[in-house]
Amino acid sequence: PVFTTARTAKAGCVAPTSVLGDLPATATVGTAYSNRISITPAAAGASFRVSAGTLPPGLTLSNGGLLSGTPTRAGSSSFTVEAVFSGTVLARKNYVLAVSG
């Protein structure tokens, strides 16, 4: 499921919600993995973080939204990613990434 958060603009208007993009659902042990999580609409200066769960061993998420590394163990990982700007969560999404051996 996709979770979004509305941002409040000046004069009480509600700004459009932001949505995080999908990731390929699979990776392979010992094979380099690199995919960028996007945010729509684009939000210059937004940073990305894992707010719940854990990434597969060997993978990291950069502040710029790049999920990369070389998976070291087979299994399934569930994690939640948030896009944040100036302390405000713009969007949040749950992911499941299966790593095959």
C-alpha cells in the first residue's frame, strides 16, 4: 500500500500529496543491486530514510534515495521508506524486497 501525507500551504490550502515510486521486487545474493526511489511530484532537497523494518543485508539507502549494494543473504525484507524535507514527512511507503540465493 502507498501512504501519503498532505502538506499544509499558506492560507490553510492543502498542497498536493507526494507519492514514492516502486522498486523491483527481487534481488540476488552476490549480484550488485542499484535502484533509485523516486518521489512524485519531484521535491528538490528531500532526503530519504528507512523509518521501520530493515533493509536486506548488504544494501543501504542513501539520503538521495538510492538503494544499492550487494545482497549477502537470501530472504525477504520488509521496510518503510520516508521522504523528508525540513523535518516534514512528504511521503511514506512500505516495500518488500525478496533476495534469492
